[in-house]
Amino acid sequence: MFRQMLYTQLKWSLIALAALVVAGFAIPVLSVQRAGIVQPATWDAAVLLTAIRGWGVAYPILAGAVGLVAALTAWSHDHRGNHVYALSLPVARWKYAVLRFAAGGVLILPVVVALWVGGLAAGSASTIPNGLHAYPTALALRFGLATFVAYAAFFAIASGTSRTAAWVLGVIGALAVVQIVLSAAGVHAAFLPDALERLYTWPGPFELFTGQWMLINV
Amino acid sequence: MSNAIETHGLRYRAGKTFEIRDLALNVPTGAVYGFLGPNGSGKTTTIRLLLGMLRRVGGTIRVLDGSVPRDIVHVLARVGYVPERPHLYPSLTVAEALRFHGAFFSRWDGHWADELRSGFGLDQDAKLSRLSKGEMGKLLVLVALAQRPDLLILDEPTDGLDPVVRRDVLAAVLEYVSTARATVFISSHLVHELERICDWVGVMDHGQLVAELPMQTFKNGIKRLRVRNAPADIGDAPFVLLAREPGNGVAGESWVVRGWDASMHEYFTAIGAAVHAVDDLDLEDGFVELLRASRAPTA
């Protein structure tokens, strides 16, 4: 059952997944290469760190993209058929959702592995200045966690109907409007920025996405 | 005889205009039950309620001795379902779709699925999105049969298919039923098609079950009578008067009745009338008259 779920999701996401695997491998390699172009002969630590930091934004973006693709491909074909097929199969609804989620979770692994291999290759092929170290495994683990968090969030949204999605977006939009109106009226009630801060600071689920993403660091 | 499907007081509401009201279905085990009704009468909604896809507002549903929705997983494992519109994933090939579907059913017969596929002339490498309507119809019946179900629920399975494919599909279903002694619940608005294969019939209209009876009773019991000297008030008739149309003096009035029996001539004598002709109605005419009677405003 799980193997067939995995097979269908792999088939539906194969092209996008292949592109993301390539991106996962390429980003760490390119980040080091670009740094090398800045100072091809001898790498100055500060210049290298600046160049590596510049590429840092690519990792959370890639994590979000992988999560989005895995979540959308998990549900899009069922949505298209109004879930009639899924509901006619002799499997509990929660179990069906878990199987789809697990299959999508497996599909994000190749990108994480590609990024890890890319990080290892980039680290081993570079002459790293004294005092700096490559952290391909830590970077890949962090990337894997961020991808999983993004995937879980998108999966939860994608599993609902378009009506549910409209409700979620509607509530967020309404909160934003209320926030703007209150601010304009001079009322101090920054609940939306507070909520966002809670999401993006520890122990918020999206804290992983913030901060610096460095393949090479002190 | 036990029932494969039983509903009592089943109610469902969709929006402000459509509802299923107090539906009491009784589908005998082993029967080929034709579920008739015009488009929009509630046939597909009823089927989705039986399969636990929609939540009822009230009443009870039992399918294969399981309560729906409580036992739905066990029920679905024994039900072969052909929906109104193709539900399989169109991006898969025939072979992939069979593998996917078979993985969920413990009684899946892969060998027989292959035999059926060959018999239906389906290319296993063909993508589902590229299948013709007839090929898709065959594939849907194939996957339902290869589950070796105890109950087949077919929602307009031959709608839009050409006569040859329609015959192939129905032949495969009937062959399975005759060997496996399964129950078939088949919804259609193609009355003549059901007339040939069904032994029970239920008629839906506007979300209500208008009639449920053995096909033989339905076919034999609905007659058009030519009645002379009929009084305006017919009292307690021993049959159900579905329609009454005035005629000229020679031909008499035309009555469409349900539950007719030859011994009922005495009733007409008692009310001072006479029946001078009794015509059989085919199922389609009977169906139309039944709907017309159910829709007539009550006095």
C-alpha cells in the first residue's frame, strides 16, 4: 500500500523533484565556487564568509520549494477527482492521510541527500582558510528539518478543500486589515507582528528558516 | 432473505433545494437491483451515502451487515464501486492503476484482472488520460470485479458507452454475479437496460423512493386499462391508480394502475364500470407513469 502511494507521488513529482535535487547539490557547490571567483588564489576568510552568507538565503527558499512541491503533489490528484477515489478505498481517512504524508516525507530525502553530498564535495574540493570549517552534515540536517517543517505546513493546508484554504487566507487577511485599522487609529495592539515573531523565533516552528545558513563558518 | 443494503429513515440535505427524505432501501442479498430515477433524483447522492462519502443527517445505513459510516473500512473492502465519472488517477498507465488499486484490496485477483484486461482489449501501457470513454468504462468495471466483491455498486456504468461496449461490460458483471453470487446495485436512467438484467427495482424521484418491488411485479403489475362508465369517485380501489385520462365514449377512459390482478374485474362491476382492454406497459412506460403519479399534486 505504502509502496504504491510512494510510486504515484514519485511519478507525479519526478520532474520537479529532479530539478530540486540538482539545485540541492548545486547550491553548496556554487556558493564555494563564487567565493573562489572573488579571491581565486588565496581565500580571505572574511571575503569567503561574506560570499557564503550571500548564498545562505537560497537554502530556506529551496526548503520551502521542496516542501511545497511534495505537499502539492501529495494531494493535487485527489483534489482533482473530489477525493472520490480515495474515499472509495478500504482504508481509514486518517491512515490514507498518514500514508500520503509519509510518502511525501520520503520524497524530500533525495534533495536533502543531494545537498549533503554537494556540501561534502564543495568542502573537500576547497582550500578552507585556517580557523574556518565546513559543516555539510549540520547544514544538511538543518535543511532537512526546515524542509520537513515546510512540507508539514503546506501538507496541512493542501489537505483541506479550496473552501478551507479560502477560510484560512480570509482569516489571515481579516487579521491584517484589523491590524492596519488599529495602527491607523493609534491603538497599540501589534498582535500580527507578535504572532509572526512567535512563529519565527524559538520555539516557533519557522525559527529554522531564520538566521544564517553557512556551509563554511568559524 | 437478508439484505445486502438496508437504509431506514435516511436523510441528507445538500444546500437549500435538494434533500433525501426518509429513504428506506432494502436490497436483497444476491439480487440485481436496478436503481432508477431521472437525472438529479438523488441516485448518485444515495450511493455516496451508502459508501460513507457523504454524512447523513439522520437515519441508519447498513451495507453487508456493517453499519455505515462506523464499519466503512470493512464494508468498502467487500464493495466494488464504479462511479458515475472515472475516479482513477488519469496520469497512471493501465498496469500502474491496477497495481495501485490492487494494493488496497486483500481479495484482489491479479491473475483475473490480467485476464479481464486482455479480454477487454486494454493495453497495459496506455495512459488512462488517453483511454477512450469505452475503454475507461471497461477499466472501471475491471477494477471493481477484480476485487472479488460481495456487492457491486455501479453508478451509471454504461452511460455514454456504445452498444457493443455496454454489452461487454454488462456481460462481465452478470458472469461474475452468476459465479460469485454477489449482489449488484446498479443505478441508471436507461430503463430498457435494467429491464433485461435486474430482478428488483427501486425508483427514485426528488430525493424520495417512489417504489421498490421485484422487477416481475413491476413489469406485470403496471397496466393501462380502458374503462367505460367509470364514476368520478372510484372509492377504495384494490390497486394504485397512477394516471387517469379522459377518453371518448367508445374507447372509454385510460387508466394506468399499479398492482393489477385479473380478479380485480369484479371491483369495476361493483362500481358500475367495465374494463374492456388491459394493455401491458413496458418498463419505460411504467417508469414514466410512476413518476408522473408521484409528481401529481395530492388533493
